[in-house]
Amino acid sequence: MNKEFTQEQKYILAKKRVEKISKFYKHLATYIIINVFLSAIFIVGDMNDGDTFNEAVSDYHNYKIWLYWGIGIVFQALNTFGLNLFMNKDWEQKKIQKYMDEQNNRR
């Protein structure tokens, strides 16, 4: 069944898609900022408890929140961009064109 969308329907779908992508990038920025802040607090706390800087930085407990929240970020990215997050059809076409251009320039 082939659906034809009106311009208004296309606009609404595109707007929803852009809002979803915008929401993902805001969540990603929040993830990075808050986790850097929390990791710094955990490291300073460990140092106050007597650990050296190297011990505090290398303690994996200070980074567990990165992992757990990161899993959520990955699922949100998959939901936002789909399974072909990095190598979608557009990427494939660009790579094909790039290699074709390289071959043409060799001649």
C-alpha cells in the first residue's frame, strides 16, 4: 500500500523527527556534563579518603554511572536514528561515490 502524504503531513513528520533528534542531543550533552561533574566529585572524595590521585582516577566505581546511563543513551540513539546509526544508506552512497571518484582521478 503506497501512501501519499500531503505537504502538511510531511512537515509534521519532519518536525517530530527533528524534535526527537534535538531531544537526543540535549540528553547526550546532559549525560556528558553531569557525568564529568560526578566523576570529579567521586575522585576528589576518594582523594579525601586517602587514595592517591592515580588510585582515585583508576577506580572503576567512579565511572559506573557512565556505563549504566550510557546504556540508556545507546537505546535512545537506536530509537532516534534506527539500527543503521552509523552506516545508513546515505553513508553507503557517499562511500561508493568517494571510491568511484578516487578511481576516476587515478586515470
